[in-house]
Amino acid sequence: MEYFVQQLIIGITLGSIYGLIAIGYTMVYGIIGMINFAHGDVFMVGGFIALIAFLALLAIGVTSIPIALFLVLLIAMALTALYGWTVERFAYRPLRHSYRLAPLISAIGMSIILQNYVQIAQGARVKPLPPIVTGSHTLMSSDGFDVELSNIQIIVVLTTVALMVSFSWLVAKTRLGRDMRACEQDLKMASLLGVNIDRTISLTFVIGAALASVAGIMYLLYYGVIDFYIGFVAGVKAFTAAVLGGIGSLPGAMLGGLLIGLIETFWSAYFSIEYKDVAAFSILIVVLIFLPTGILGRPEVEKV
Amino acid sequence: MSAAAEPILTVDRLSMRFGGLIAVDDVSFVAQRSDITALIGPNGAGKTTVFNCITGFYKPSAGLIRLQHPDGRAYLLERLLNFRVAKVARVARTFQNMRLFAGMTVLENLVVAQHNALMRASAFSFAGLFGLKSYRTAESAALDKAHYWLDRTGLLPRADDPAGSLAYGEQRRLEIARAMCTDPVLLCLDEPAAGLNARESAELNALLKFIRREHGISILLIEHDMSVVMEISDHIVVLDYGVKIADGTPEAIRNDPKVIAAYLGIEDDEVEKVEAEVGL
């Protein structure tokens, strides 16, 4: 029982990180129907920006952890958002009226560029961050096994919930959210009604990148190490989460992220850690056989 | 008809070719301000192609499309593409097969259409995010306008339902309401009466007359339903095989032998007689 609860905590934490990245995949797919393969690498860039910002803040003598965390959050979100904007502006927008596969190939290229750029600029070695947030609470204990809930896990889950709530509010209630939903349903019609679709698409990338950067910070704080290659693995997992939940659906991305996190954790805990990715992808295949549009996805209605 | 006839839309020698197919061949016509101008013709005559050129969907192969605003500013529509036709030149259109945002509510459909007004008021999102007063005022103005058009189109009770759940006739009216929310100077309607029953078509006539009378909006419409065309149009342009074959008042069109021939066809032994009449 204690072992199960411990794995549940770990799974939810991991799932939160996947969920934050998955939102970026699902939003971009919803609006322009392309898979942004560079999104995982934007997440990695966010992590690196956070690492550099942490070290820079320590160097100039900001020692209060809450202030440092808050500043890092702002810096990383802003700079990563800029990356998201740039990627869309230069790699995807010129190809939007080209054939369907062109932006996809461009995205794969962008992913390789970002990975190699970070590898060259930051080195290929794993970068550590000294533990910033420490401490944990023992929830229950028996037979010498303690169920630990660490402060960092609390921060990860709370931040994710807060971001998802505010993002859902943004989509449901604000003008920008309305424009985004209109673009998602009919891009051409939205433009005919005067919605500036270029701007709406740019903002979608910006918001997606900002959320991915938060996931990057959480990853960095949680694992304490980062390298140029984490974007690929996390990106594929988050993409799987988006597809599992139903690509194009926001609650789907959050649910999918959580499920992938839980599946991976429990599989590693009870069966074999080597096969955790196999487990996650197998579940994806099984779900897609029975629910081709994912768990919360809408069936695509072809317009005549 | 308006007191001083002045053109709002001048289509000058418009041609549209798709490869070897000439969909629209050298068509010219003028729509007067505050008039209802109808574009009619048999299927495949090129009506929708003309519409697509006017609303920026297609770039014409040749010709000029000039839109004159009431304040005197003029726009060459063939040079504006995409959302700029709606945003700058203020031309709104509806579609033969409706393109509502089916998953959004009826009210949201109308508020999205007021994007530009809200955009200015929200100072490009910043004021909106921080809930400044100027933005809240603009948003409540947008809601008022949406409610006004919902009331006019009889959709007020359905305001919070998803647009996709409306009946066919209601969706048609919502599309017109949405187009009006963009604050257009020219409203282009592609077969607004298609699929409507006699009562709904009569309501549509009343709505279009109301828009023209109370708001002074000029309307350009494509329509097959002659009860609509003949009752509300001030001016009719007839196309056949991409060529303009007639242009005039409803009475003149009704009696035009070319139009009758295009619509009803002619017997083989009448060909020479009709050709002589129409001067071929």
C-alpha cells in the first residue's frame, strides 16, 4: 500500500510535466493541423535557460529561494516564448500555404537545429543544478518504508494545476481564447471575419512555448540534471500523451499526460524499468485501436 | 434606391481563369450604394467565382474591383488578400454551405466577428488581460451589438446554444447576423435562401430589407430563388457561362429574351429566331 502511494505521487509529478508539454502539441495541432516536432526541444531550451538564470541569479547574490524561483520562472517563460515565436515565424509561417508535409519536415529540421545548437553552445555533458528546493514530508510509514512527499513534488503539481486552470480560463473566457477557438474550427472563416490569424497562431506558439518552459524548469528542479537530448524523449512522450488524450483537446492533453506519467511509473515500479517506454507506447496503441480519436478527442466530421 | 446614385462596388472587366477554363470572362457591373444587387445565372455561370474574387478568396486573372466607402475612401479589392478584405475594406460574406463555428455558442460566433473593435480597445491584449475599464466597456458594447442582431434574427432564445445545434434556417440567419457584426459597408450573401421554406424565405426578405433600410448597408447576393430575387433586388446582373448576358431592373430582366433563353433553353427550330432577337 505504502509502495503504491509512493509510486502514485511520483507518477502524478511526472504526468504533470508531460501534461504541460502536451498542451503545446495539442494547441498547435488544433489550430493549424501540424505536429510541431520541435516542441520537445523548446522544452529543453526552457530548461537550459532556467539553469543559466538560476546560476546567474546565485552569482549576483539572489539567495532567497522563492524570489529566485519566481525570477527564473519569468525569465525562462519570456525567453522560451521568444524561441517559440521565432520558430513559428521563420520555420513554419512561410510554409503554411505549401503542401501539408512541408511544415512537418521543417519542424523535424528545427528540432535537430535546436538540439545541435544547445549541444554546441552548452556542451554535450549532463549539466547538474545543485538542489534548490529541499525538504520533504513523511505521509505514512510502516515496516521501515516511508511514503515521502517532497516539497519539489508539491511545487510541480501545484504549479501545473495553477497553469492549467489559468490557461483553460484564457481559452474559455478571453478574447484571445475565443479567437483561438474560432481559428481552430475554421481558419479561413475566422480570417474573413477580420481575425488576424497570423497573430493568433503566433500567440498559440508563444503560449505553448511558455508552458513548455515551465515544464523545463520543473524537470530541472525535480531531476537536478539536464542535457541537450532530454527534449527528444520528453517530446515523444508528451506527443504520445496528446494523442492518447485526443489530439486537439485541451483536457485530453492534461489527462493524457497524467496517464502516461502514471503508466510509466507503475510499470517501472512493478515490472521492469527497462520496458517502461514499451509499456507507455503499447497502451497508446491499444487505446488508439479502440478509440481512434483518443480518450477525449472529437471524431473528425468532414464538411461537404 | 438611394437618392444620389453613386457606386459602392465597381467590377471592371473581371476575368478569372483556372488553367484552360475561363470561369469568368470580362465581366463588368456596378452596384449602387444602399442597393440590393443580385447576381443570378444558371449553375456553373461563374457567380460564386465572382464572389470569391470580390472577397479575396481568389486573385483575379484580370480586371479591377473597386470598393468606394461612404466617406470617399476607395479600395482595390483584388489587391487585398485574406483578412484585409474584411478588416480594411469592410466587406463581409456568407457561404452557400454555411461556415459557422459549430462548436462555439451562438453568442460567441457574433463576438468573434467583432475582433477588430475589441482588439483596438484591448490595446492588443494588455488592457484585456488586466481587465481595464476601457476594455470592459468595449466588451459590453460588443455584447450589446451581438444581442441586437440576435433579436433581429429571432435567435435570442438560442444565444447560449452551440451554433451547430441550430436548425438549418436559424443557421442561415446566424450567418447573416455574424456578417453584420463585422460592421461591413458591403454584405455579400451566397445563396442565403437556399434550403429555406416559403415562410423562412419571406422572413429573410424582411431581414435583408431591414438591413438595407435601417443600416444603409449595400447588399450583393447570389440567389436561385426567384421569389427572393424579384421581390427585394433593385438591380440584377445575369451571368451565363462566365459572361454577363444582362444587367438591369427586375422588370427588365424578367422580360429579357437572352435571360429566358439561358434559363429555359430554346428549341432547335427557335435558335435562329432568338439569335436574331438578341442580336447574335
